[in-house]
Amino acid sequence: MFRRREPVPFAFLAEADRFRSNVAPPPSERSSAGQIAGRWLLGVTIVAALVGSLVIGMPALSLDHSVQSQQSQASQGR
């Protein structure tokens, strides 16, 4: 008599390799022009937001050399 090597809860994994379905999935629907335009607009908006935040944030990330030179002049006058 045939004896299974796997425990009973995982027996379906061995049978899954042999199973072939004759049911085809339904064809995917084509996107309408409005959906394509909406996705494109969403992508452009996200890219514009990232670029805008980078442009606005760059002055805060840069070093201000004028403040350092004023401090050094003040310390030299003492």
C-alpha cells in the first residue's frame, strides 16, 4: 500500500503539482482614457511634490557662511 511521506495537513502540496485547471481566468479589462490620464496626473503630482519639497528644503540644508564670518569678526575684535 502507498504511504505518504508528508504529514496529512500538508498532503495538498504534493497533489498541487499534478493538478491542472481547465478554467481560464477572465481577460483583464483595458483602462479607459480617463483612468490613464488620472494615473499620469497622480504620478506627475507626486513627482512635483517631491521636487518642490527638495527645492524648499535646500536652503535649510545649506550652510550659511555669512553667519560664520560675522561670528569670527566679532571674536577677533575682543
